[in-house]
Amino acid sequence: MNTKGISIKHISKNWGDVQALDNVSLEIEPGSFTTLLGPSGCGKTTLLRSLAGLEEPNAGELWIGDKMVFGNEGAVFVPPKKRNLGLVFQSYALWPHMTVWENIAFGLKLKEYNAQEVKELVEEHLNIVGLSGYGYRYPSELSGGQQQRVSLARMLSVSPEVLLMDEPLSNLDAKLRVSLRAELKRIHKTTGLTVVYVTHDQIEAMSLSTHIAVMQNGRILDYGEPDRVYQNPSTVFVADFMGNPQINLVSSTIVEKNGKNLAQSQDGTWEVEVEAFDVAPGDSVIVGFRPEDTILELSDDSPLKVDTVQKTGPDLLLTLLVDGNEIIARTDKHSGFAMDQCVTVSIPPELINLFNPESKKSIERNGSSGNNF
Amino acid sequence: MNTHSISTSQGSGTKLSWKLKRSLRRLGSTEGLVALFVIIILIYFIVLPLIFIVYESLSVTVDDLRKLPHASVGDLTLHHWIRTFTSWSRFFKPLLNTFIVGGGATIAITIMGLSLSWVVALTDLRFKRVIGFLCVLPYLMPSWAFAMAWIEVFKHQGVGRSTGFLTYYTGIQAPDWFVFGPLPIIIVSTLHYFPFLYLMVKASLENIDSQLEESAELLGASRFLILKKITMPIVAPAILSAAVLAFSRVMGTFATPALLGAPARFTVLSTQIYSLTRFGRMSEAFSIALALIAFSAIVIYINNRFIGTRKSFATIGGKGTKQNLFRFGKARTPISLVILILMFILIILPLLLLAYSSFMRVVGDWNLSNFSLHWWIGAGDPKLAEGESGILVNPAIWRGAFNTIRVALVAGLMCGVFGLFIGYSVVRLRGTKVAYIIDSIGFIPIVIPSIAFGAVYLSLYAIPRPFLPMLYGTFMLLVFAAFAKRIPYTTRTGVSAMHQIGVELEEAAKLMGAGLVLRFRKIIYPLARPGVIAGILLVITTTVRELSLFILLMTPGNRVLTVQSLTYSEIGAQQLSNALMTFIILLSLVLAGTVKTLESKSKRKG
């Protein structure tokens, strides 16, 4: 497969006073599925459009494979059509006055394939996206999901070296999103293409990607494999952004008990062992743990009380008040917890994260090299 | 409980009586009452006049008795239709001329409107604000302002007029066909109507999702190919639609062909209706009016059926990324300057010359020594223009101005209130036949050219009619005509205003016991007010510059300014006519400016 990796080196972009991208660097491996994840306005779309050549950064270098497409202080700028990449838009951007067939054939004709090859390639790609027989229809006669498939086929048909996608599923309803996610995954597997994918939906990012780059305010805060980013986020922002329900964050102080370091909530109602971390008694920390990683046990002596119970179907979501703030625990629907029960909350040591309350960055474990990329 | 017992006891008849009761209940409801009122008004002011001209064109009049000895007055006859629609000079020649003028102007409008909308919307042209303003300015003025300016510039003794600007300064006498006839009508109509296409196409170009063009760019298309294969096809329906509507406007226009066609004996359908009416041959005038209405209706039907809806490419609300503007590069400033100067020569210069000619004491003498305020503030001089005094000190003009504003104001208020009622019944009864009928009738006046509309009102109310006294020569006749002709405008603003008022707001008041009048006063009107006011202002601004609708309805006692201006031109008092036109243009611009300011204010509020 003729796919390329991407190097983003110190890219900055600003519109007047607004800093859209602030010295962003990222190495994207060939054949990977990399998601730029972040809230709206974080710069992810600007970065994607810069890759496509639809925006011109103010500084830095962009490489696709071993070809520089932007750099040398702007002296090098390869126009979009020479970058050999595909871009799928949120709004599908299908040409409304052309049939599905014509939409896909447009790029092929520009690549000077002959009529027979165009016909074969259009049919092949309609087949790949499961829309054989829809060629004669106009975009307005298709559902949103079908339109997005056509948009994908249109960009895949010209065999790009890299495929870019800008929130391609955001205009679709929830059910369709799940099925198209599976389809995107299948297409990524069969084509082996390098995909750069932009979304604000962390579930999409988790389920699709081989790598996730979490962005905020024009910077990349964390970059790595989805499981790592989810389980050991590099900053409080990343921890908070990933996961629904959100991660629990409890402001605590390190205390020593029986020779072991414990993180204790400010009101003293809850504590957890943090032996694995490089901290000393008296330190202030933020303890972060995921709702599904909690272990609850009934205990009449515990000062923690179940405040509310929500049934979601597969799970129970319990809220407890620690230090006046809610923490959420997710347990099995058969666990049978009820309101006003007193419980203890513990967390397996390897699933605990500690953050520095000032820098908001994660605190390293003893002996680990950390995940600060 | 009552209905229940009836429905069980009456077997097969129950369904019908249920339905009847339900309809009656509905009719008795607020929506029903308002709808009933609206329909009655619409029938009285739009449907009956239409039926009336069909009937009049098909019945025997006193004048016909000579030719139809066996008939008696009021009998049905095809006499007028046959006389009209088999005649070359009466019908087919004006028809052909109408299509020549309409077709020629439409082509020119499309070229001019399209290129200007492209440079303003999609390039990095300089002076965009000024050029954009010059592109809508003609539309805010009376349609025949450019026709009068044309005459001032190109007239000469060779065509039986005084010396124009061109001849005075260069000695060149423009050929007759250039001064009067189809060509100047086409040029002048183009200058007046191109803004219409410009605005529609520009809006369409600006609303294209730029991602459609970016996709093509990524796939390797050049800028020219993108323009040809993506941009233009997407806006094509808008262009076509605007062109078709512009054609129907030019077809129905009266004043320009009257001023520029008549001296060359060049007649179009609208001027033919006028002269037939002037000669009292109403039945034939009505026959031609019907034909004109039919053509107009066909054109608009074609637009709505085949262009407007099916092929409209509503763009999906993507991210509103900024359009990538076409760059002229080094040519940017020169090109911008050329366009700016060209627009200045085409739009501003004629108007300046028109205004200047009103300061010439002796007609045809363009020398500065002839400069005079006589026609503006001078007392009457028996040697000039039958002793008429300057327009600002002329009581007849002040009466005309007062009359113009009074008609516009009353018609505007009536339209505003009535538009709210139309909006109320159409929106509240959405999906029912009643709403459809109201909506459709409310649209009809669009397809009736103003001159035909005036002719109908002239005949219909020349004698007393049920509920109304004889209206000929009265102020109210002008008001009714202006009101009825502009119902489509207020339908649009009224419906869109009502769309924004949820039915729950009114229902909540209903549950607290508020009656119909109270609900309109306290809930509906305050919420719909911006829309209602917009509708009123639209009617006022367009009525002030209206001529075709009123020209047939005029009597010396109830003149409006536009008609006064044309009358001065007819009696040879060209400077007075031009002075008055200048005054009307200024009035129109002030009104349009006021509307714009009010609109942007209310937008900021809401």
C-alpha cells in the first residue's frame, strides 16, 4: 500500500490576535489512524486544513512522507491538488447538481483515467461503501449516512496517500454513527491508509483510533494510544475531557499512616493508598480515578453515604459526596446498592492517577519513565 | 356529551354530521373567523376584479351595438377577443415588441448582473461597498428615472426635441433609433432591473458551501474548472430564476416604453393597454390585459414549477468557512477602478445630468450661464411652461406630495394590518385547504402587471358597487389599488412574522380567558411588530415611486407626484418634470435609507 506518514514540525497559525495553532509538533506513522481530539475552537480543524493545504500556517514545516509540503518560512507551499490526499467534510460537500456517479467520477476524470477505468473504479468504490446501484441518484435523494459514504468513496477512489476526515459523523444520528464507525474501521483495515481524523467526540476517538492527540488552545496536550491516554492522561484537562461519565477528581493531601503514603480528601472522609507515586507527606495532589474503576463495599462505619442511584440499563451510577463534591461510581446492575447506604470506596493502585494541583500535570510513578511525550 | 349521543343514535348519518360539526366548530374558532375575514377581503379586492375583466372582455357594450345589431348590452360575445387576438397592429405587433424588449433586456440584465455579482461576491475587488451600493441604487428609484435621463442626454432637434447634453457639447446627433425605440428601452430597463438579478445571484454565490469548491480543489481541479463545473452549475438555478422573473418585470413595465417607445411609434402590450383605455376601448384593453396576465402567470409558473423548487440546491449548513476569494493580483486596482468608473458613468452620471437639467432656465441650453433655480423656487413666468411656478413653491405640487404620502401611508398601514391577518390564518391553519387558498390568492397580484391592475380598478369602481360608493376620482380608489397590488409583499412578511410566534404563547393567553381582540393586541401584535413594520415600510417605499398603477386612475384632483412628473413631460415642461423626478428620487432614497436603518436597529435588538 502506497501510504505515507506525516510530520508536523512546530506549526503555528494565527488570525490576528487569535492563536489557532501554537507550535504544534506531531509524528504520524504510516498506516495509523490518528485522531485530533478536542473541544470546538481547539485548533484541530485548522491543523487538518493546514495539512490539506486549505489553510497556510504562519510558521513551521509540514511533511507528507519524505516530501515537504509546507516550510522554509512559507517559501514551500504545495497546493492542495498536488498533495495527493483526500478530505471528507462534516457537511459531506457532495456536489448537489451531480449524481453520485458523477461525484465520484469527477476526480478520476481529472486524473486522466480512461472511460473504462473510470467506470470500474466508480463501481469498485460504490461497492466498498455499500452503495452499489445508487450511482444514478442525486445527493438530495440519499440519507445523511449514504451521502457521507459517497463522500468517502469520492475521496478513496483517487487512491490518495493520506485520508483526512473532518468530523465526518457529526451530522448523523446516534445509531448511524455506530454503524459508520464500524465501516470506517473496516475500510481503514482493508486500505491500510494513513487516516487523520478530527472529532470532538471522545467515544469516536477511542473506538476508531490507533493514536489520539488531545488538543486545547492550539496545543497538543497528550498524544498516544487510546488506552494509555484514557487510563493515564497527561493532564487534568485530558483526564476530564476523556470519558463519560467524567473522571473523578478529588483534591487531597498526602498523609502518612502505618508507614504508607495515603492521599486523603480535605474533609478526611476518604483516603486511598498512593505508595507507587513519587510524593511526600504534606504534598497537595489531585487524585483522579474513573467511575468504572471503583470498588464499593458496604460498611456501616464508613462516613461515605450513597447519595443517589441512577440505573442506566447495564450499570448503576452511584453518586457519593466527598468533601462536598460529587464522586461517581459505576457498578454492575446486579450489585444492589441503594440510596443512603454507607460504603467504602477503594481503587486498584494501578488505576489511580495523581496530578499536581498547580501545573495540572500528572505525577510520575516511581521507576516509570512516565508518559510525558 | 351532546355530540356523543347524536353520533350513537343516528347510525349512518353520524360521520357526516360529525364532520360538519367539526368544520363549524373550526369556523367558529379564532383561526376560522380571521381566515373568513381574510378570504372575504381577498375575494373583494383580487378575485372579483379578475372575474370582472374576464366578464367585461366577453360582454357586449353600448359601443358594440353598431357592429353587432342583433345583440343587446350585456350579452356574452367573443367579439372583443376575436377583434383583438386576430389583429396584427392591435395585438401581435405589440406582443412581438414586448418579447423583443423583454428578451433583449433579460439577456443584458443577466450578463450585467452576473458579472457584477461575481466580482463583488467572489473576488478581491476594491471599493466593494461603493460598487455594491451602485448595484442596488437603481432599484430604489422610479423605473423610468433612467428613461428621462436618457432623453436629456441624447435628445436633439432631429427627433423633435430640444438640444440634449450630447449634442450641445459635441454636435453629434445620435441616430433616431438610438434616441427612441426598442434599443433605448432595452438599455434603460437593463439599468433599472439588473440589481434584481445581481442581488439574487450574489446571495446565492455567497451562500455556496465553500467545502464544495475545496473538495474539487483537492481532487485536482483548477480554479477555472471549479468555476465552470461546480460554482456556476450550483448557482445556475438562481440565475435562471432571476432571469425569468426579470423578464416578467420588464414585460409588465409601462413608463419606460411609454417615454422611449411612443415617439418612435413603438408599442408594447403595456402601452397598448394604456392607449386603448385612454380611448375608452375598455373591452379590448381588458382582452390584452388578460393576455399579459396570462404570459406573466406562465412565466412565473415555469419558474416555480421547474426552476424554483426542484433544482434548488439548498446547501447543508456546513461550517461557514470563509470563501476563498479569486485574486486579481497586479490587475486588482486597475480592474477595480475601471468597474467603479463604468458604474459611475452608467448609474450616477445620468442622474446628475437629469438633476442638472432641472436647473436650466431655458430648455436645451446647457451653458452654465443658463443655470437657474426657477424650476425649483421661481414664481411662474407666463413665457415658460404655461406659467407654472417652481416645484417647491407650487401649491399643486405640495398637494401632489401630500397625496402621495397619504396614499402610501394609508395603503401601507392597511397592508401591514392585513398582512398580519393573512400570516395568522396561513400559519395557524397550516396544511389545510383554507391556508393554501389564502396563500395562493395572496400571490395573484404579482402576476398582474400594474397597468392592467389600474385598468381593472378604473372600470370596476367607476360605478357604485356593493358596499362601496362610486370611487372614481377619489383618494380611496388609489389606496385600494395600492393595497390590493401589494398584498403579496405583506403576505410574505406577515407569514414569516407569524412563523416566529409559537401557538403556545397564544394558547396560554386563551386559557386565561383572553378573547380574540385582546390576544391580537397584547400577544400577537407586539411579537409580530418588527415584521409588520417591515411590511408597512416596504409598501410605503414602493408606493411613493409607483406610476403604472396610478396613471389610469388619476383625475386632476387626486394627482400623485409621479403622475404629475409625467404630465409635465407631456405638456413640454421638461425641466419641471425633471425637477420633480429628482425630488422623487431623493424622497425614495431617504425612505429606503430609513428602512435600512430601522432594519439594522431591530436586528441588533432581536
